[in-house]
Amino acid sequence: MKQLIIVIGISVIIMIVSMTLLSVQSKTDRMDELYRAVSAATKQTVAESQIRGQEIITSDKEMVAQFMQILSTGINSTGEVSIEVMGVNYQEGLLDVLVKEKFKYFNGKTDTISVRKCAIYE
């Protein structure tokens, strides 16, 4: 009987530790994915805005729309993404954004991660 209780206790501890590790790894993976996607989208958008003769980005709103489109193709996870534009100037090649992603862990709790990126065309 004593051995059965010890085995059950160890099993419960192993499950709790493994769920904790999965949650931490999940947040780290999402953070890395969001950071890479936002970095790539800002760089690509700013570079595209400064191409001579281009007709895609002709206003600040179109620059933000282009950023959103590029970002949406770069994120594979299923979280709720919100974008806050801190600064934009398509003529000078400036884009400063704060991107937040709200997601759920395996146990149902929600968390938010955020990345702020600023890109200036040189």
C-alpha cells in the first residue's frame, strides 16, 4: 500500500513538471516566432516603401496595411494578434510598431506576449 501511494505521488509530480515545461516551451516558441515575424515584416515593408517607381505603398495607411499582410503570412500560431502603430512615415521609410499576441496554454490560462520593432530605411 505504501509503495502504491509513493508511485502515484511520483507520477503526479512528473505530470506537473512536464506540463510546466511544456507551458514554458510554448511561450518561448511563440515569442521567438513573433519576434522573427515582426522583424522580417518591418524590414521588408520599409524596404518596399523606398523602391523607386513602386505603386504598392503611396501613403502611411498603405504602409501599415502592407506590414499587416506580410506579418499575417509570417505567423503560424493560433493566437489573437493586435498591432499598435507607434510611428509611420512612408516617404522617409519609418515604421515603428508594437505587436501583441494573446494565446492560451494547455491548461486554459491566457497570456500575452509583445514585441516592439522600429525600422528606418538608410
